[in-house]
Amino acid sequence: MPALPQHSLGDIIKAYKSCSTLTYIRGVREQGWPPFEGKLWQRNYWERIIRNRRELLAIRSYIERNPQSWSASEHYR
């Protein structure tokens, strides 16, 4: 039985960003979705292993509050 190809987390994230961006562009062109000014994705990502419930709750809170602080972020521009 041949070995399955090995993909890193970075490979998987890159493929997801690519597929979702192409789907969005197609939706803008063909289905009248509103265009998005700027970039859809940040260039990189930071991975983090969630080790307990306290960390999970803190990360969830960050995700919920994060869009409010985008305009102040150095990655927003």
C-alpha cells in the first residue's frame, strides 16, 4: 500500500485560504456578493495548542473581541 502524502499544518492552511478566496472571488463576479476592500487573510498565522478550559475560554473571548480592534492592528494595513 503506497504511503499517504504528508502535509504540514501550513500546507493545509494555505490550501484553505486559497480555496476560500477563489470561492469568494467567484461569488463576487457571478453572484453579486459585495466586494471586500483590502486583504481577506492575514499573511501568516500563529498556531497555539489549547491545553485546558481556561485557555479555551480566553481564546474564544479574544476571537469575539478581536474584530473591534482590527483598525488599530499593524496587520490591518
